[in-house]
Amino acid sequence: MRLCDLPKGASAVVERVEDAQANDPIAQRLRDLGFVEGEQVRLVAYGPVGADPLLVQIGYTRFALRRTEAARVTVQEVA
């Protein structure tokens, strides 16, 4: 499942960040921010217009990600 498809309030574990193109700078930046395999994430909230951006939390840090950026992150939802 993609991070952008995660229900509000749900937690998941990052499986991978996919590059949209060779040497994708956005995918690399996501990895640098902590979106790495095995890391737990939580979708905190959706933006007010078109549910964009998404507010995502890793540990104690929160990030606002565009849906297109969150779509690069593959996660496995945890119960």
C-alpha cells in the first residue's frame, strides 16, 4: 500500500521508497528524512483542500508531504 492511501490516524511500517526516475532527488530526500525500511510512520491528518498535503509522523517528527511525494513510499499497515 502507498503512504498516500493510508487511512487517517493509521500506523504503518515503511517497506521502501521508490524512485520515480533514475537518481530521483525527492525519493533520496525522503530517505534522508527517515523514510527507510522498517521505520514506523503514522498518518496524522489530511490537508483541507483535496486532502493535500498529508501530515505524517516518524518518531517525534512531523512532515507535510504532497500526495505525489507520499505515493513514492510503500508501507505495510499495522493493526
